[in-house]
Amino acid sequence: MSEKATFGAGCFWGVEAAFAQVPGVISTAVGYMGGATDNPTYEDVCTDTTGHAEVVQVEFDPDQVSYRDLVEKFWSLHDPTTLNRQGPDFGSQYRSAIFVHSDEQREQAESSKAAADASGRWPRPIVTEVTPAGTFYRAEEYHQQYLAKRGMGSCHL
């Protein structure tokens, strides 16, 4: 039986491409979570007024990849110490967030966050929010597998 994991780590295109390569990941989808507006569009979210984060929802087989391994991958994909910013992108829609789907996920995410924070890997404290998953609003189709559709491996500057 598959499970879901949802992560916000800045612009969702590169994050989705990275998670799609993880063995045990069945599917990925980009979208929006954590805001107050129903059915937001990309244009709505870009105004930084809806409260949504750009997220990647990962469907995975827990017999092939653990949730904890996915959280560890999440830390490697962005700078979790910058509040509402990743690279040139800024606004709350680019915040670092782990949206948990169960108490077990919450415990694992919090434990991993504490270990990552204590590791000294980053010079500043981790600001990643760990919060219950809400409604996932799938982004417009042109955003799905954006980099793969364009033959691009990454969008990092």
C-alpha cells in the first residue's frame, strides 16, 4: 500500500524532478498547500496573499523507500534556514515546509529536523515548518513534470 508525503522547498519544478528519481517513489505531483483560498491558481499563489506554499506531493512505496529517507532527501534539496526564500525566489509560497499526513510522519519529521539542525550543516537555524497536511490543490498541468517535459535535469542557478 502506498503512502503520501508532501514537501515545500521553494520552486516546485526542481524539487519534483529530484523526488521523481528516488527509487520507491511511485508518482509526484506539484501543487499548493497550506493556504486559505480554495482552488488557487499559480497566479493567485504568486501574489503571496493566499498563504499557500508551492509543494510536491510524493506517492511512495514504504517497502522500497522510507518516509525518513524522503525527509533526508528534502533537506538536501534546498536551504531550510532561509525564511520564505529559496535562491532568487521570495515570498511565503517558497517557504520550507513539511506537511505531515500522520502522527508517525510528524514524529519522524520533527526528529529529522532536530538532527539536521544539530548537525552543523547550516550556519543558521532551520526554519522549516512541520504542519498537518491540508487540502492538496494540484497545480496546472503545464507545471507537472515541468523540467522533464523540457528535457531539463534541473533549474538551479
